[in-house]
Amino acid sequence: MSEAGDERREAGAESPEAHGAATSSTGLDPRTAAALAYLAGPFSGALILFAESRNQDVRFHAWQSIVSLGGLGIAVLTSYLLAFIALFVSATVVTLMVVVSYVIWSVLVVVWALCLWKALSGGRWKLPLAGDYADRLL
């Protein structure tokens, strides 16, 4: 086995690790695993995080999915809760909170699509706040 490795080195063939293309412990291509971390939001991010133990890029995307998409999801739920509470206060506040929730939903969809696209294209792409926090969680 070492003779075959010596022959490949002599022929100029290098391992995938030499080119920076690491493997994933999930058995998937790292770009595919990173994209799957975003596919179902923080739920798939948590699943990929539990399944991945080696590739730091995949783990970064999983953490970023949990932090960013989970945070935006909590913000949407909070705005709906505040809209419900505002039913007892003012119709104007209810309308305002529903508009706020639509805006947050729109941001969530754009961030989700952008992160999914960037993960499929390879490499790390950090969101402004969640990316730094996900980097620290690694």
C-alpha cells in the first residue's frame, strides 16, 4: 500500500487533502452536507451538527444555520405573540406587529436562500452577527 502511495507521489498525483478538499464524516460531499445544514433551517443544522465530527466548514454552516435561522424564527414567533397580546390593546398595534412579522419572514427567506446558495458554492460565508457567533462555537 505504501508503494502505491509512493508511485502516486512520484507521478505528481496528490491527495484531496493536499488541495484543501477535506472529507465529511457524514459520508457526503462537504458542500452537500453544508447545504443540507440550511435546508430545513435550525432542525437540519442540528442534525448535521450531531452527524458531523471532522469537517470544520460543515460544522460552521450547521452552527450558522442554528444561530441565524433559529434566531429569525424566534423573532417571527415573538412578533406573532406580541400581535396576539396586542389584540387586547389596540388594532393598530396588531397591524403593526403583523407587518413586522412579514418583514422578518421575508428576511428569513432571503437569508435562507443566500446561505443555501453560498454553501453549495463551497467555502465559508459569514453572516454579519450569526457568522461570528457560529465561528466562536466551533
